[in-house]
Amino acid sequence: MAKPLPTDQHSVPSAHRRVPDVMSTWRRVALFAEAVLFSVIVPGSVAFWLPPVVLDRTRFAWPVSWSAAQWTALVPLALGFAIYLRCVWEFVTRGRGIPAPIDHPKELVVTGLYRYVRNPMYLGVLLFLLGEALFLRYRDLVLYALVWLFIVHLFVLFYEEPTLQRKFGDSYARYRAAVRRWVPGPPYSSGG
């Protein structure tokens, strides 16, 4: 009499179960590497590499001594950085992609901070830029941050939102109708 085939995951020999696990592990590692590279190139450029190029380079020196402004600036810097990290985490783990055209998320991300506002990653970068301006006590960096936000707003209106609408259809339309673009509001629930 022939031995019956296994019917559940636990009865399959472990050598056969590892192939999908290894593939998903490599995909997670690749996504993590992509997210780090994206973060260094895109937000890194916005927050660190570009400001000294377009503004007064001498204003970007580390202060010799810290005043109340530097200590206070640690709050928006840390909060902006934490918001950014949480958003990247959601993109990688929930969306299975990164926020870049080279590897867009495969799933619409409506969890984490995205439940409250549609663009928390940009808000995190804005908060970081404002913290940076306070830390350096550099008013022109506030103007830079506002110009950057205006450019991002146009990018969201004319590229991101139409692209998400085409890719995710009705689910994105429902999300967009329920969650505001820039001002956090009540949490979104996709279940109803």
C-alpha cells in the first residue's frame, strides 16, 4: 500500500520547506538594502547633501557649544527620523517594496502612520529639516524646507496620486477619500 502524501506544512520534510523561506529571506534582505540605499540617496540628499550646495555652506558647521536651540532641536530631529524609519518599515514589510520607482510596493500601504495621513514619510522629512534648521539656527534652511515641501506637493499631485490610483484602483480611491493628504486625522480602517 502506498504511503499517503503529506497534507500540511509540518508533515512536509524540512528540506522541501526551506526553499520558499530562503527565497523570502533573500527578498527581505534585498528590500532592506534597497531601503537603505534609497534613504541615503533621496532623503539623504534632501537633508544633508543638497542644503550646503544651495545655501551658505559655512552655516552647516557643527556648533562648538550647544545652546537651548540645539537641545530643543533634538526633539523634531528624532521624531522626524523615527517617523521616516517607521514609514520605510511599513513599505518594506507591508507593501513589499520601497518608496521609489525602481521597486514600488506590491500592496497599498494603509497601516502604521499611513492610517492617519497619506504622506507621513514626507512629513517626517519635513520635521527633520525643521529640526535641522533649529539645530543650526539657520533661517534659510526653513525656507529651503518650505520650497522642498511645495515641490513634493506638486510631485504628489501630479505623479504619486495618479500612479497609485492606476495601480491600486478602488482601494486607493477609498483610502484617498478617507485619509487626508497632509493633516493627520482619525485612523483609517480598510475593513468596511
